[in-house]
Amino acid sequence: MSESKPAGAGAGRSAGDAEREVVDLCRDLIRIDTSNYGDHSGPGERAAAEYVAEKLAEVGLEPQIFESHKGRASTVARIEGEDPSRPALLIHGHTDVVPANAEDWTHHPFAGEIADGCLWGRGAVDMKDMDAMTLAVVRDRMRSGRKPPRDIVLAFLADEEAGGVYGARYLVDRHPGLFEGVTEAIGEVGGFSFTVNENLRLYLIETAQKGMHWMRLTVDGTAGHGSMTNKDNAITELCEAVGRLGRHEFPVRVTKTVRSFLDELSDALGTPLDPEDMETTLAKLGGIAKMIGTTLRNTAAPTMLGAGYKVNVIPGQAVAHVDGRFLPGYEEEFLADLDRILGPRVRREDVHADKALETSFDGALVDAMQSALKAEDPIARAVPYMLSGGTDAKSFDDLGIRCFGFAPLQLPPELDFAGMFHGVDERVPLEGLRFGARVLDRFIDQC
């Protein structure tokens, strides 16, 4: 396993055991199939919770496992800091993953194969990489007796991929005392690199995320024989409504975070970026265009459609499901637009809904992120961005915790990082994992 570093990075600092074991920890986690099918089951989550607890206990911590439903388990531990009177920091990650069809993959999604300089498998970037970084860094610090400046709460959570009901939401509602004194948190989908040129790499720190309305659309019609003319066909009415919604382009709304990101990128590229000219703007964003493009407007993507039980029977009801996401400050506009587009015949109800989040890009924690990144990558610049999806931060925000996405990764420019999330052939560069462990260790020193 290579111990090489980028030129100028980490001068005078040992890589430590964290950098040496982070890949093996991530492989172990990937090999635990924690697929989340969105129902009451959570195969593998208990096994992952026990694995994490064992790794933490080995170095002297006292982790607790909380099972919200049979098999739906999360692990929490607290590390005492040099100054316990200071507000605590939460580092959270989820152990569940979305399902994967092995036949579609180059390497089996739960084998943890290493090939082409990457670790392949479901969860490699979403988010067993950060789970492994956290475990590796904490284990190294505990073995070497390096206390963090303040208390740190570690939370390895179930069920994030289905809204966190059995994970973060359960702990926040039932066991809020676990997070006593915590004022700030870091979690997934932030701190990854976007190479602008040989002299500049931007690292995107998540300071905002869209809210969600996962919804069921229902139309009732008149059932009848398939051979008869029927002007009250529920399928026809629903399909027309879903078609209107799926083709609708919501208006551009530039939030504070997106404006800051575009200003930073404009400065980096030396050219103005116009959010009203989507085609030109996104063409300049390379592999992160998919992630950024959807943060400029509300979205509603039809994802499931169902009706009927026999080819010659017109059903009395048709149902569709839609993944709706709204920008911070634009929920009311989003819902009003939905009802106007769908029309009066469509009954809309939430399957799962959660708020949008947005915080400012400032403060000592942000300074620590920038400093840790630059120490390992001299051409690093941290910039804020908005996540188009959602994370467990939504639950922790209810406790008044200020949340950021910071799971540091240095990525090769050619890697389609956005395509890794829930995609086929998900993988993480080995050197990216090692880089992340070094940065996270430095960040903890300064937080």
C-alpha cells in the first residue's frame, strides 16, 4: 500500500495508522450488505453497527448500539476532549446503502474489490468512505493518546437512504441526551474536490440542502370493461398529469449558497456565470454539473406508476409516486406550482417530507476545514455549495446543531463523482481515502 503524498502535502507529519488502515476498514464495511429497501427491514445494519462498535471498543471507547426496530441499529460513542467545557462536535455517517443489482456491475457491489486504483462497491462514496475515515482517524488518535480539543460525538446511523426514520430521527426523538452540548456537525457529501486547473482545486463544502416531498399521486375514475369507451379513465387522467409534471421546468431561483458558489467559481474560472443561462453555465462545471444544476430550481421527478390488474378491465384508480425537492425558502411556491400543474383531479399526499437547510459559510469550523485541506493540498480552496438531495443533518438541525457536509476526498478530474451516488460501479480512489483520513485528522486538531 503506497504511502506517497502530493508534493508539499503534510510536510513533517506522519501518515499514521489512520492512513494505513482506512482502505481495509472501508472494504470491511462494503462487504456488509446493508441495502435499505425502504421498508421495515434493514438487512446488515445490525451487523454494521456491531462491527463499528467493536472497532471503537478495541481502542478504549464505550460505544452504544441503539436498535429502533429489529435489525435497524445505530452506534453512538463520545470522545472526551481536552476542554469538555467547550461545545461538542458531532461527526455522523450512515451505514445503510441503496440496493444494487450485481449483474450490472463490473465488480460485485458487495465484494470490496480493488482495481484501477479504486475500491469498488456499493457505499464506496455514499458513505462508507467517510465511515471508514472516521473510524481510522479515531482509532489512531485513541491509540496514540491524542485527545481532540473538545468532545466529539460519533454517530454511525441506520436508514438514512429512506429518510432516517429508524436512524437519526429515532435518536433525536428518543435519545436527544446523546447529543448534549453539541453545537456543530459534519457529515456526508461535502469536502470533495473539483479541479479547475493545475493551480487551483475547489473543495465543495455543503452548507445547504434542498427539502423533500416524496409524494403519492392518486386519481379516481370509473371502472369498466376495456372494450367500452370510457371518458373517466383514471389512467388517462393520471398519465396526462404526470406527463405535465415530468416535463415542467420550474423557474430559476438563486439562493444565498448557490450565489456564493457561482461567485467563487466565476472568480476561479475568470469568467462570469449566469444562472439564467443554464446551458452555458453547466457546460463549465464538468463532472459536477449534475449536482449543481438541480440546485438552481425546484424539481419533481416521477419515479413510479401503477394501475390495473387485468388487460380488459379499466381500473377505478391509478397511482404514481414523485420525488419532489424544493430550495430553501421556496416550499410554498413549490407546492402551489405542483397543485396548479397537476390539476384538481389529482389527489396529492406526502409519503415522506422534510425541510430544507441553509447555513452561512463562515466561522471557526469553516476556517478549520480550509486550513486542513490546504495543509494537504496547497492549491485547495474551500467553497460553499448546496446539495440537491438530503442527509441526516435535517434531523440534527432540530436540536439546534449547525450542520455541514464535510467528508474530504481529493478526486481525479476524470472521475464522474456525481454519477457514483446510487449509480452502477460506485467506487472511490484509494489515494482519495488516504487523503481524506489525513485531512480529517488535521481538521479535528483545529476544530
